[in-house]
Amino acid sequence: MYPKVKRKKKKLLRDCSRVIAKVNMPDDAHRIPKIIQRIVNLPDITAENLLEQIMFDFSRRHRNIKHIFGLHLNKVKNYVPRDTVLSETKGFLIGAYFTMEYSIESAALFSPSIIPHPDQSQLNKGSLRFIISLRATGEGHVSSIVFRSGQLDQNNTIFFDTISDYVKTPDLQLDPVYDRHLFRLKLSEMDSCNEITAYLLDHLPESFTYNELREKIGVLTSQPVFSEALQNETFDTMHWLANSNYEISFRPNHRISERVIFPVSENESRGIEDARFVQFVDDNGEVTYYATYTAYNGFNILPQLIETKDFIKFNILTLNGKAVQNKGMALFPRKIDDRYVMLSRQDGENNHIMFSDNIHFWQESKIIQEPTFPWEFVQIGNCGSPLETDEGWIVLTHGVGPMRQYCIGAMLLDLENPARIIARLEEPLLAPREEEREGYVPNVVYTCGAIIHNNELVIPYAMSDVTSGIATVGVSDLINCMHPLAD
């Protein structure tokens, strides 16, 4: 027997016109004052005409482009000659010269995950409002997280909401708060604890702000107590950790498709990869949306956690512990035996499971699945958070086979003991069809999370990292086609 999979006709396509306005700094900082001086030297009428043309060309592509110019002016204001009185026009012009458009989806749009929307009001009976997150990749292979929304009706017909003409990065919380105990534990895990970190943290309250940390570092910089070389090295590490944990927020009146989580900290400067979102229900019934993702700076990866209640405000946090050193972590949607549970791929080859009393710390994992069939001989991993059914936890998996072909499989885990596999598919649930094989990364079908609605598994999946579609399969049909495993 083989499960009957339906591929929907509707697709999520990359759109090169979806651009953000980001700061554009020259590699050599010595060029900044030269650029500014050239702008300052412009005759006023020339500056006015130039700004008028810029506004004509770009104001309809961004919400309040002058506000963006003002923000970017602030980033270079220290390079403006002190005796210069800038007119408003030349101030905006300077901001424009240090601004660039970045097409977030120009290279690829893939790795989708789907979750129920926080707002399920005013729907027809049997319908579900959803959010799909996707990994968008642009120039330089820099990845960000974008969103789409829509509805599934009682027959699982899919209706996508209209996509906004604009794309907006969030506002960054400038003075986030840190837990001193967690900060110390992460430094210890990084083998970065020393007498300097102990000294600084002992002079900070249990909950301290970013500015308080900077202030203490500033005091120690001006009045060194330890070796200056070791102090500077330690300060860099503490700044790096602090900048990896931050808060962002979007405007509530902007559509979900307008919001993009673009790399903010240095550790994710080369991209935010493969976010796996899950609707997590706590023991008291409170709902939080979590996502694990991989931050990449071009050299190292760092597993991160996103928390949100409403997809407007997001907390970005570092995952801690020796068991979160690789990619592809997927959180279960509830605790089991009063512990958090997460799937992972510690070794780049096998499926692991891990348990923790604290969602931010994961110390141990164990293998529950190894490559068994030819279509997964190279590696296996999860394809998003497990889905709960009466028969067990459905886990979509990915397998890599010959010619680096990625396929999607499935297994069933025991409800009370998710480290035990009850059954699994012996053949792929989804394999690349001929029309799905060409793209940015050929021969790949891949997903970062599915949902169950009206007794069907709804799977958004990427095709060769260019286009994403939707496939559905009956839950009972899928489970019945799985091969039971002996205890």
C-alpha cells in the first residue's frame, strides 16, 4: 500500500519586486566622510532636484522612505563635519546615499512551515486561518524569514491572502533585558567564563539591560582592572552574546506578508536558515509560537529560538547546551511528562531526540533513527515539529539519497514515549517529480512543518528551493501505509 498524496495547483512564487531598504556602507570607512562632503558641496537647487527624483523613483516602493533615510543618516552622522549645518534636504540625501534596496526573494523561496494563525475569529465552520513561514534568499545568499497567510476551508481548499506591495523590517528593541544566570551559563558553555566575566556579572543586577552591560564594560575599559588584551577579548565575546539575544516588533496594522525577519546580529549576518515554527500549548493552556532556526555568519552556525504570541512582537534567544550544536531542531507542540521534547540532527546524519526541563537548555540527545533505505543513505532529519494523533506522533522526515536527491518520508512515534518509533514509511511520501527538479538547488523537495486539518495532513513543501506548493494526504491513509516496527 502507498498513501495517496494530492498536490495542490496553487504555488508560492518568489517575487524579485519584494525589496527592503537597508543600510549601505562602503567596506572602507574612510570613504564615508568623502561621500558626505560631496553631498554637502552640492548647490541647494541641485540637491533639491536630486531628492525630488529619488522620491519619485522610490517613495512608492517603501512605506515612508524619508523615515528610512533619517535612520540611515543617524548611522553616519558622526562623519558629518562639525561645522556643517545640514539642510533637511541634504540630510535626507545623505541617508539616501547610504541606503540600498535588497530583493529578499530574488534567489530562492523555500523551507516552508505552516501553523494556525493566532486569530481564528469570523471563519466559516470547518475553516482554518493559517500562517506560512518561508526562507527567502537574495543577493549574496543571505536568508531571512518571510510570511504568507490564508485559509483552508472544510474541504481543505486553500485560499491565500493578497500579498502586500511593501516589505518591512521590524523595529529593534534598543535596550533588551537579560537574565544574569542564563547569561553566565551560556558564557560557561562557550568556555568564555573568566575573572573578567565574573567581575562584570557580579556588578550587574539579576535582570540587566544592554545599556547597563555597556556601561559596566565602559567603566572597565577606562579604568582597567585586568589585562587590557584579555579584557578586550572578553568584551567582544560578551557583546557577541548580548547581540545574539534581542527583541523586534512590527506595526500591527501591516499585513503578515509585509513582515520580514532580516538578519540583525553579527552571528546571523549571512542568514537566518530553515525556521521550524510550532504552535506550543503549555500545561495551563497558554499558547506560544516557537521557532528554531540556524543563525549563520559565514563561518559558524548558532541554533536560535524565536518566541511570539502574535507575530507582531518577537523575542530572539540563543539556545544553550551541548546538545544544540547542529541544525534542524524541531520542538514538540506540548510537554511530555512535564518536560520539553525536541527532535534534532546532532551529527548531520541521524535523527535524534532530546528532553529538557528548560526550553533554553538542552544537554543530551540520543539517536532514534538511522538511515535505512536507499533514498536516505546519505542522511536523514526531521521536516518540522511532530503532529499529535490518537495513534501517535506523526513526524515528517527528509532523506538524502543518490545525486543528492531530497525526499520527504514519515514515521510514527509513541505518544507517551516519543523516543520509540512505532512505524514508518519504507518509501518516500514525496519525491521530486520531473517538473519539480529544476531550481536553485535541484532535485529537492523539503518542508519545515505541516499541520493536520479536517483529518488530512497539509504539507507546504519547497521544490528545488525556488517554488513552494501544498500537498495533502489523509492521516489514516498515511498511518495505515506505514510499516510497523518490532519493539
